[in-house]
Amino acid sequence: MSKVVRRDIGPLLQELRNFLLGRKHTNALRFEDGIAARTQPPPNLPDGPAHKLAANHYVLRDARREVAPPVDVTTQKLLTEKGSSTKLPTPGKSYGWDKH
């Protein structure tokens, strides 16, 4: 396989450009020899802590499955105090629309 000649400016202008930049210029164009191959080998991952146990139920330890919808505090308070006639807390003064 022959080396692909990359498109760029002349060598004298390259040196001037590198001097003015204060570093070596990196070409933003993509050439075939600078791109990863399309076919990659399969990953070789080490076994984790879940591979050391037999009948390891990872579903029970998954934090994503412990998420539940938010708890409504007013219904919880109503359920705990079913028999009592306590007034539920309100977020400030309320206007009695039905009291004319």
C-alpha cells in the first residue's frame, strides 16, 4: 500500500505557517490513512463482580429500577390519619371562593 500524499501548501509556506502559529499545523481534512478501520475487533472486557457469583440476580441491585414516581404528601397524610379530622397544611393564605 502506497503512502497517500496529503493536500497542503508548499514546504516554504508550511514552515512560515508553523512559525506564525507557534506550533505544528494540524490539517482538518480527513484522509484514509488517518481514519480508523471500519471493521474493529470485538472488545475484550474483563469480568466484573457480577461474574463471580452463581445465580447473581443483577436486576435486584440495579439502581435504575429503584426509581419510583414522586410521593404525594397530602395523600400519605390522609392515609396515615384516616380517622382524625386534622386540616391539611396549605401553602399560605387562601381565598374562600365559595364563601360569599
